Amino acid sequence: ETGVTQSPTHLIKTRGQQVTLRCSSQSGHNTVSWYQQALGQGPQFIFQYYREEENGRGNFPPRFSGLQFPNYSSELNVNALELDDSALYLCASSLAGRATEAFFGQGTRLTVV
Amino acid sequence: GQQVMQIPQYQHVQEGEDFTTYCNSSTTLSNIQWYKQRPGGHPVFLIQLVKSGEVKKQKRLTFQFGEAKKNSSLHITATQTTDVGTYFCAPRGNDMRFGAGTRLTVKP
């Protein structure tokens, strides 16, 4: 196990609703990244948080937002859900820097109906 | 973040055959990481390459970083059913952006 936990594991939401996904980082890791992985695709980078600040963002609209807390846990919020938001959402924790590996959680499977 | 292209997208092999996946960038990379994702699982770190021309081995897996640091490869010798999964490369910068991956299936 990686020590990175995500909740919930599965979630079904209706189009237009809002959702919050949670991630607890591995102990000592100060950086959290969020990814969206559609079925059969590679993980797409949503954004990264370092010391409670957004530290990089991929090509996702503003209705995707996040938070990182002082204990380095993190939330991903998605507003106005669309059918295409259905995917596996992965968080990865790491230490800041270019030479560190990322540890992934098991993911949250979000289905929008 | 830097983007990479992976080929092939899919590879189906008979158990015991070799397998290679390639990762290509149009720009010079400072490093490259490789991850494996089993069906239904999450990406798991395999290795990081940093130096030009670097070659690293993990049992039946051989990882290479090109001399120009624009490409990388993963070669698996004598595949086993446990090798099934999708293999991703990702440049490790301030953020990390994955290639589309190569999905490997192995027929027993």
C-alpha cells in the first residue's frame, strides 16, 4: 500500500450537481496532484498543490477547483457536473522536487448520470 | 508541463515473447519516470531515468534513456501474465504529465 487514501471509492452524481473528492497524502509528503483518467486513457493532469497553494494546472475549466490543508490532505471539487466528467479521479502525493516518485491512491470512480 | 507520445498504444503478445514500449518527446527532458497500472488499479512507480544514455534493469525489465534525452524505452524480456497492464512514461518536472500509455496483454 502507498499510504495515500482517497474517499469515496465510488460515487454516482446527477448532471449539474457538485462533488467533493478527498485525498490523504502519504506521511511527510507536501505535494498533491490530481488526475482525471477516462476509461482506456492515460491520467490527465488537473492541478497540483504545494504548501496549500495551487502550483500548476492542466487544461481543465475553473469548475474544477481544489484545496490543500495544513496537514497536506487535499480536496478536489467539481461544480456543474457534466456527463463527460465520469472518470477515475486519482490523487498522487510526493515530496516537492523533480527527482521524487509519486504515490497514487486507489482513486475515486465518479459516474455522472 | 512537458508532453510525451507513447507507441504502440496496444501490444498483445504470447507469453514468453518480448515487449517494448517507446516514449518520445519533441523537447529535451530533464528526466523520465515509468509507471505501471494493472487493470482496475492505480499507477505504480517503476523507475526514474535522469542521465543521458542511462540504462537500468529490474529483473526482466530494461529501461533506457536516449542520448539526446528526448526518448525512452521499456523492454520486457520473456513476458509473463503478471506483466499485464498499461505502462506509462511521464517527465517529472514541477508537475508530471503522463503519456497515453501502452496497454500490454499477454496470452498464456
